[in-house]
Amino acid sequence: MVFNKKMTVIGMLAILVLAGIAASAPPKPTYKNLKVLPKNITHDELDKVMDEWKAALGVRCNYCHSPRKDDPKKMDFASDDKPEKDIARKMYQMTARINKKYFHYKQGDTTAIAPLSCVTCHHGKEHPDNVSVKK
Ligand code: HEC
Ligand code: HEC
């Protein structure tokens, strides 16, 4: 009897401890395939970045993202099938490096505006103009 009660109490405690661990564990990241953006980025923040890139290049989401294989009417945002997506990652890193090295701006600093961003070069175009090689 006593033994059983003890086991029940220990069992209850174990459940409480486990529940505590589960509750304090960091939330599961929302996104599956982030390599350059912060893994814990919120939904709103990611949306803002994507809208910025879209506008800076004058494109739509499907310029970098490919459709789902099983349902081509929907997008597979985690897929890396389109090379433009990986180019965008490299562009993001390049932009961050230039900002840091030449403008002493730290990526993600919300107290200042980044000196250089995609739109600085792209001006709403996929390919920035290079006037000197145009006839
Ligand atoms: C210029 C290219 C580009 C455009 C345009 C773009 N994205 Fe992205 N998107 C990316 C890249 C690059 C990543 C991955 C970032 C990383 O690796 O950290 C990404 C990641 C995402 C993810 C996270 C997917 C996951 O689970 O990993 C979502 C959701 C997403 N984009 C939605 C959108 C939406 C919606 C639009 C249109 C409003 C859009 N994107 C436009 C380049 C782009
Ligand atoms: C310092 C100027 C500069 C900045 C800043 C910049 N880009 Fe670019 N980007 C270029 C140039 C120049 C090209 C064209 C390269 C070429 O012709 O091969 C290019 C090409 C691209 C392409 C490929 C276009 C294609 O048709 O193949 C993507 C995608 C892209 N940039 C996304 C971005 C994103 C997203 C950002 C911001 C995170 C960004 N770029 C910031 C200069 C810049």
C-alpha cells in the first residue's frame, strides 16, 4: 500500500518535471530551410524580408520559389529547386558583409537603417543596370 502510494507520488512528480521541461523547451522553428536568416525569425519578420526582396527586384515570390511537385498551384517555399533562391542567399550575405566592413553596420540592428540593401543596386529590377556596358 505504502509502496504503491510512493510510486504514485514519484510518478506524478516525474510527469510534472517532464511537463516542465516540455513547457520551457524553445518553440519548434516555424521554417524548415533557413540558411542565412535567423532560424528563430518570426512569421511577421520573415514576411517583411520576403516582401522587401520581392519589391527590390520587381518580381513575385515565384521568381525565387518553386511550385509544389504534388500540387503545382501551391508553392514549396522550403525547396531549393530554383537557382535564384541560392543567388539571393549569396546576395544577402554579400550585402551584410559590405554593410559591416565598409559602413560598420551590424545586420539586424533595428536602431539604424542598413546603409546598403537590395534596392540600392537593384532598383526594382532583377538585373541591376550596368550603364557602362550598354550601347
Ligand atoms: C529574391 C528571392 C526571393 C523572393 C522574391 C522571395 N523569397 Fe522567400 N526566400 C528566399 C530565400 C533565399 C529564402 C531562404 C532564406 C534562408 O536560407 O535563410 C526564402 C525563404 C522563404 C520561406 C521559408 C521557407 C522555409 O520553410 O524554409 C518562406 C515561407 C518564404 N521565403 C516565402 C516567400 C514569399 C511569400 C514570397 C513573396 C512575397 C517570397 N518568399 C519571395 C528568397 C526569396
Ligand atoms: C552591391 C550591389 C547589389 C546588392 C546590394 C544586391 N545585389 Fe543582387 N545582383 C547584383 C548584380 C550586379 C547582379 C547581376 C549579376 C550578374 O549579372 O551576373 C545581381 C543579381 C541578383 C540575382 C540574380 C538575378 C538573375 O537574373 O540571375 C538575384 C536573385 C539577386 N541579385 C538578389 C539580390 C537580393 C535578394 C539582394 C539583397 C539581399 C541583392 N541582390 C543585393 C548586385 C547587387
